[in-house]
Amino acid sequence: MSFLRPELFPWLALLALIPLLYLVRKRSKKVAVPHLYLWDRVLQREGKTRVSRVRNILAIILQMAIAASLILAWAGPIRIGERVERGRILVLLDVSSSMAARREDGRQRLDAALADLQGKMSAWIKTRNVGIRLVGDGSQELQPFTSDFKELVSALDRVPTPAGSLDVAGLTQLIRKTREEDERLDLIYLGDGAALGDSVPEGIGFLAVGDERANAGLVQVELEATRGRSEAWVRASLAAFGGRVDGRVVLETAEGVEIASQDFSLDGGSEKTIELRAEAEPEQWLSLRLLPPRGDKGPLDALGADDEAAIWLTRAPRARVLIASDRVDAHLKAGLSVLGEWVDLKSASVVAKADWRKAAPAFDFVILQDIEEVKDLPAGRYLLLNSWAPNLPLARSELVKDLDVVRQEKGSLFLRGLDLRDLSIKRCWRCEVGEGAEVVLEGTCGALISCGKVGGVEFVHFAFSTDVKNSSLALLPSWPLLLKDVVAEFGRERHRLFPESVLANQRFSMASRRGKLVRHLAPRARALEPEGEPQFPLLRAGPSGIFLAPSKPGGYEFQLGERREWVAVNELGRSLSDIRPHWSQAGEPPLRPNRRFKDEVSWARWLAFFALLLLLLEWASYQFGWTD
């Protein structure tokens, strides 16, 4: 113990004055009295003087103690010690889909990580408080800082199933923000690092979990919508990482009936595209799965979430065709009339060439016959039969007679079944094509048939009239097939899953497609499973509801009144299938040493309080006659 004002110690010498004051007595005087009767009684009390002396000594001790306590309190007594501050550890637990991968021992990476974390927390809490935060497509606090081991173990039981991708940008921002709030905080990332790259982000420690088990997954799935046929045509892109994977791609119905399959073999780091075709009725859910080879009952690879994709099979609507001409060729009508499976004959319409622009937005395809436009064509898909427009990359110069075919584009979609020996053309415009167009059939006068896309205009162009008086094309058996390829197949839409696939456990905005319009579903829309329980929590209301996809992949249905929308929840993408652990760091990362502080405790208040207690004791002893 030390004192802030030791110069006050000499004042303690004044304590000697207290007993001296008790020794001071008045000198006795001789007094004459008439008799000694009363004084004899005083002399009889002489035996009690020792008790009186003891009472005086007790009073002296109490008074000296009171004075000493006040002087020492005024001198500022302090005790100097050392205090150790408990540190804090924030564990960033990765719960992205790669943590669901199974190791060689059969456990998931997440299970192995939790077991490892539980053992380390039992040692950390001796000197530190531990907090846990989940990181994936977002971040969520799982357990505030505590040193209670039971609370931490209970929090680990609430860890959700791994799903979705790791938001690397969000993780980096979280680390930076946390560092700004507390520079002394120890940040430890616990995961496989599959999505983080080859280096540990600055400012965190790393606990590696994972192994090098091979994995293959669906990285992209496309569905080609075809008109007129009950056929599923699926194109799947597969990729393998970390080693060779052998298996098969299977297309199944919702009841588990296999309708198409194909074997595959992929080396680590390779990618392959497989096409599957099968007869299937539209308006049903299909499942595309990666399975082990026939006869192998074990798991295909490390991760199962990326081995399955849900597909809602729809029939592409038949094309609505508009014909613009003042005099429609009868053979053109006849050719279209046999295409009932691809062309909506009931909605087909014929308008004069002066009125077609007003009607065109309601149709999928426009056929212009013998029309020369002075204005640019609006965006759309066109079959131009001896028709011209300023915004096309086509330049005509003169009318040529009796021409011959000199070149045919091999494998062209529009020339299937066409025998050029039977084709004759009497007159044709000399035509040169520019950028944005390609020649399909070329004659001595230039391009006879060409196709291209400029801006929003897709077109197939005939530089000659298809009237039977000018060409034999409309009389050939391949004429309906040519029209079918142009109208129903040209510019055919090869698109990703319809509806587009949503990543599991991630936010999305649901939209409903109607023609060219995109309308967002009202926020009260619900996603229903067979049990009828909502599975898509609404995160934000407004013109476009922001929903959270469930963690379980599969097909889901949105209901809004009598209207239905479908959502395919999948886990697709190279980043989700590449689950190789990028770091091999083992052991516990170094922790910052706990800070030590000099702890100065003042005793002045305690001494002053002690002096007060002594004063009360001295007063009580006087009241009860214990002191004089």
C-alpha cells in the first residue's frame, strides 16, 4: 500500500496529545468543612478508581483511533495491483452449401466443424468471452458473447442446414465493420474456404475443415421450348472438381419414373454438356438428377445439393402469325395451313400492307409479302418475301432474270429437304448483304435467301417473289417444311429454366411473365407445399415482394387468387459445385494476448467510514457509561 500525500504523516504525532489531556488535573485545595460525614462516603468509593481508569483508557484508545483514521484517509491510501481484461473471440461459422459436403469418414463438413469448435470453446472461455455469427448468403448472430459453455453448446444445436452460396463481399464488409468497432476482437472464420479463394481475408484467423473428396454438379440447366410436340429437351452442363467422377444423368417425373438417362465420366476440372430428350406431357414438374452408376448404391460424390434440379415443363405456345399483303399468295396460305401444331391458325390474320404496323404487337411473327417500306421496321420477327425496309443490312440494285444457284449454306435450318435441282427462279433482285446478316442461299445475282438480326429486328429475307409465276419454290414438297422452320423454329427461344431457377436460401423478387409485360406478384402471394404451409417468407413488401427462398431445393407453387406461378429452387453454379478447400492451414490460429492493467484502489473512503464507525462506538460507550 502507498499514500498519495505522505507528507501528512507527522500529523500522527498529535495523537499523543489525547492521553496527555486526560493526565491534566486541577491542584487540590484545603477547605474547612463543619464535619466529615459526606466526605467519608467519597472515601468509600476509593476502591472503584481502577474501573474508572479502565474507562478512561478505552475512551483514549477510541479517540486516538478516530483521529488516526481521519489523518490516514486524508493522506490518500491506495493499493496498486494488476487486472487482466477478458478478451473476446467472434467465430464466423460458414453455413453455405459447400459445408454440407461429406468427408471420407461420412460426416458432413459442418458436423466436423461444430465438433472441433466445441472442443476449442471449452479452452477459450477460461480467459475469453466467445460469440458466434453465421455467414452464408448473409450474416446472422447465433450467440452473443458469453463465457457460459452450456449456452455456447446450446447455440450450436440451432445451426441451420447448410444452403446457398457464401456472400464474399458481405463477409469482407462485416470483417471491416467489426474491426472498426473493436480492434482487439479476435475474428476466426470456421469453414472450408471454398468460396473465398486462395488467401485468407485480412484481419481474421482461419480454422480449416474439409477434405479433397471429388465432387460433380449441375452448373447450368437449359430447357428448350418446342412447339407442337409433347417433348422435354433438356441441356445440362456438368462440371467435376477435385478428382474423377463417374455417374449418369437421369430425367425423372415427379413420381420418380425415369424417362431419359445418359452416362457420363468427368475428370477433375473438366466440364461437359449433355442433352436429354424424352416424350413428356407439359404442365408437370420434372427432376434432373446426377446418380451413381447402375448397381452402385453409394453416394455419387461429396455434395448432393448440386446433383438435382427441378424443372417445370411447359408447352411453348403456338406462333401467332400476321400476314401483311394486298394480295396474299394462295400457296403461302396453303403452306401455313398444314402447320397446325406450330402455328395458331385461329389467331392468324391477314391485313393490308398499310395497316400491319398497328396490328403487329399482338403477333409473334409477321410475314411481309411484296412490300417496300419507307420506314424502319419495329422490333420483332419477320419473314420478308420480296419485301424491303431501310433499317435492314440489305442493298438491292437491279432486277436480274434467269439466274442460277451458285452456293448453299450447308446445314442451314431453312433448306432442310430442299432439292435445289427442282428450284427455279425467273426474276430476282441483285442483293448484297451487310453486317448483321448472313447468306443462306446465293445465286448469280447475289443473296437469294439471307437471315440476320439488327437491333431488335430478326428476319429471314427472300430477294425474289415466291409467287408460282416467278418461282417453283411454293410448289415443292419442302415448302411447308421451310415455312415451319422459319416461323416456328427461327429465333426459337433456348432459355434457362422456365421459370428461372432461384438459389436456395437466397432473396429474390418474384415476377409473373405475360407476353412482353412483367408484373410483380402482390406481397400476399404464398408459396405452397402439399401441406399448404408457407415456405417463402416475405422480407419486404411493396410493388415487388422480396421473398426468401427455402433451403430445400425443389419445385414450389405460388398462388394468388386463381393465378399460379411456379418457382424452381435449385443450387446451380460452378461456385456451388467447386467445394475444394482452398486452405490447408491446421491448428488453432494465434490469439491476441489479453491486456493487463495496473489497478489502483483507494482506501480513503474506507478509512473515513471506519472513523465514523469508531465515533459512533465512542458515543454509544459514553451513553452507556462505559467511558467518562
